[in-house]
Amino acid sequence: MLTRTLLSATILATALGTGAAQAQDKPDALKIGVATFLTGPASVFGVPARDAAQMLAEEINAEGGIAGVPLEISFIDEGAGGEALTTEYRRLVEEEGADIMFSGISSGNCMQIAPLAEDLEVINIMWDCGTQRVFEEGDYDYVFRTQSHATAEMLAVVLYLLKTQPDFETIAVVNQDYAWGRDSWDIFSTALKAMKPDVEVVGEFFPAFGAPDFSTEISRLSATRPDVILSTSWGGDLNTFVQQAAQRGLTQQSQFVLPLAESSLEALGPALPDGVIVGGRGDHYFAHPEMVGTERFDSFVSSFKEETGAYPIYSVFHMVQAFEALKAAYAEAMEENGGSWPNDQELIAAYEGLEFQGMGRPVTIREGDHQGVEAQLIGTTVQSGDYPFATLENMMIFDGAELTTPVGESSIDWVGALSPDFVEKIEPTTFD
């Protein structure tokens, strides 16, 4: 594996080489492998992302591909399990000749994929997974993330909660029992304790991933009566928990905080009541207050709804960002390379420090750790009657740079060192 110093030297040597001998021939196609959940409870989240990838690839190809090179997309089902994912990932790279990989959704899978991509020397775009541990615990040349991670996402929700409902005293959590559920709660609870030291945690529940029944957790929460109930669960698990909680009246008893529920608004329909705090894992929302009315955004939302029958959710918008970053990186690499098709090292150099825009505010990939920095949108649900499901009001958009762990620091240490005045220091853009 090349160190960053050697990588820079390699890029420089390539740039200084003679024209025809150094030029990279354009391939017949740019082969991209995409890992997403196609089966299982998480498919409610993964299938829309697959649909978006197909739509985006078709659109790019209709416009002539990337510098005349068409895209070929292959999909891997994360729902088949970690072992099957790594086997199929390796096969696509080694046997099918995938040029670049987009992987994946599950935080646990991303922790497996990052070192594998490095070993295979294939550029991997972590297009959705949220664990902050990938770049805090490892240093990679070939791995990038085109969106934020759990720290910015959780910190934005903590700030929204403290700005809008600062007087709560107790909180409980119901999270999926795997890397994301544990890590996101560690960050949320650490940040909350730092900024509101008197808060009391009265319940911590970690049901198995894919659990079909939350009656035990709901019964204990009904008895404990916490002021706030947090769940960073997502997909089918989140939908099941909220539906069962609503049936038992729990959503009327406590303030629900659901940082990933933007992806479940339409699926939950009337089950999600007014007043629930919801996040979009970035500034992702089909009615984004700064993007609605722009031709590109409106056209995409309309086309996706027409194609799939549903509004785009944040996994869709994350897929958009992966493709927009791909186009921007190739454009920059070819410009730096005198118009020639870039090799992997030239493409890596283009991704480092890249700024691009999907369907929200611009995103930057940091040079120091390949981490994406994006804004965060948080709002509160309202059953307005405009749609057959809850939408968001009282929205805030937080600047991502202010909420993202500095390069080289541990998220837990960084958020743990915050103080209560951080709540007033951060000033988001607000919308009614």
C-alpha cells in the first residue's frame, strides 16, 4: 500500500512523464460495483438507492457517459450477509474488472470493506454508511466517503433538541444492536452529557437487527416514562418500532427523537404523529427548503417519483452525491492530466479536497482523512394533510464543518470536550 508521501511522488512522476507513453487509454466502459440492501428489512432503504443508481447511470450514459465512456453498473446485495458481500466484492474487482466500488450501507460492512478495498487497490466510495470509526481507526489511500458520518449527524440532533426543548430531564434509547446502533448512541449520549450534564439516562435497549417485536422495550419505556426517547434505527426496524409504539400510545407519552426517520416519513404514513424530531443524515429532504424551486432538484424529485412511485429519501440523495462526486473527480483529474483518461492515482488525487454538489448544499471531501463534510437538516413532524404522511416544519440546517470531528481526533473525545455554551455558539439557518 502506498503511503500518502509515496502516492504524491507517484502522481508527480506520472505528471512529468512523456505524453503517449504515460497516457491512460480510455476503457470501453467504466465498471462500477454498488453494494446496497436488496433483500431483508433494510431493503426499504437499499432498493430506492439502487433505483437511483440505475436512473443516474442511464442519465449519464444518455449524455455521453464520462468523457465518452459509458457506465456499467453491477449490484451486490448487502442483505446476503457480510461474508457473501466480501466474496462478491472481491469477485467483481478481481474477475469482473470493476474500476470503482460504491460500498456500502451497513456500518459493520464498511468496517470490513475499507481494508479489503485497500488490499485490492480499488477506489471505494462509502456512499452511505455512517460509522465515524472507519477513518478515525484507519488510514486509507483508496477509500473515500461522499457524505457525513455519525458525529455530525448526531450532534446536529442533540443541538436541535437542546435549542427547541431544553428543559427535559430524562432520556432512553432503543437502537439496533450492531456497530451503528452502538456507535451513534455513544456519540449522542457523550455530546448530550457534555452540553446538558444533568440529564439522566433511564433506559438503554439494543434489540437485535431485524427484530420483529418491540413489545418488551415498549412496555419498559411506558413504565419508565422518559421525557425523551431516542432511536437511531433505520429502515424496516425503525418502521416496525414506531408503528408498534404508536399503537401502544408511547409516541404520545414521550418526545420521540429519530435522527434517521426522514427515510421513513412516507412509509410510516399516519403512524408518525406531530412533534417528532427527525433528521435526514445530511441536508436531505424531498422538500428541502433551499432547493425546492430549483430546476435540477424539482426535476429529479419529480422523475424519481414518477419512476418509482415514491419520493426520494436520504439513501437516494446519498447515491446522487456518490455519482456527482464521481463526475467531478473525473473532470478534475482529466483537466489536471491534459485531457487524458486518469489512472487510479490521478483519480485519488482529484477526490482529495474535492468539492461537489448533489441535491443539497455543497459537499467537501477532506484531504486529511477522505471524510465528506455536509450540512445537516433537522425538523419536527407535522401531519398537515398536504401529503398522506408527516412532513417537516421548524427546520434547521447546520453547517457541516462546525459539527464534524477535526482530522486526527477521536469523535468521542471531541464531543466529550464540548461545553453547554456550544449550543448557543452554533447558529443554524432556520425555516418555519
